[in-house]
Amino acid sequence: MLVSYRLLTDLSAPVRYRLVILSRTLLAIGGGYLFTALSTASLALALPLPRPQAVLAATQLSFALYCAVIIWAFAAASVRRAWLVTAGLCAVPATYLLLNGAWS
């Protein structure tokens, strides 16, 4: 663990609040991008359409997915829950891509 729990509890309330906001912002940007990229790739392979239409449909849906992850990052009850749910969401399309040999 990069920062010990005791160090976090010794910080003042404004500093902890800023760290929470920083964590949620990083989740919204980085985690949202990762989830969107994985979902777009897996949907482009999974949709039963010709390849150009499947890629276009998956790309259009990716904008809504990215927006949803950004909203979730700031609406979740805790930072830990936001990170865990986003990691779980990323695991689904990543597993699909691994099982279909997209990364081989």
C-alpha cells in the first residue's frame, strides 16, 4: 500500500477531502477511459452486425458508458466502493476479450 492508513487518519479534514476528490477524479478519467475502451472493443466483436456497423455502434455507445462511469465516480457512497465497482465493470469486457483471443 502506498500510503499507510495511519497517515491518512492523521491528516486534517480539508486534506482528506481533497484526496477523496483527487481519487474520484482519477477514477472518473482513467477508470472511465479503461472501462470505455474495453467495452468498445468487446462490443465491436460481440455485436451481430457487419464489422463497420458494429464498430460504429460500439463507439457511439462508448460516449454514454464514459458519461455513466464519470457520474458513478462522484455519486458512489465511498471512494472504495467506486473503485471496486469500476474494477468489476472493467473485468467483464476484459474477460470477454481474453476468452475470444482478442489479445493474442
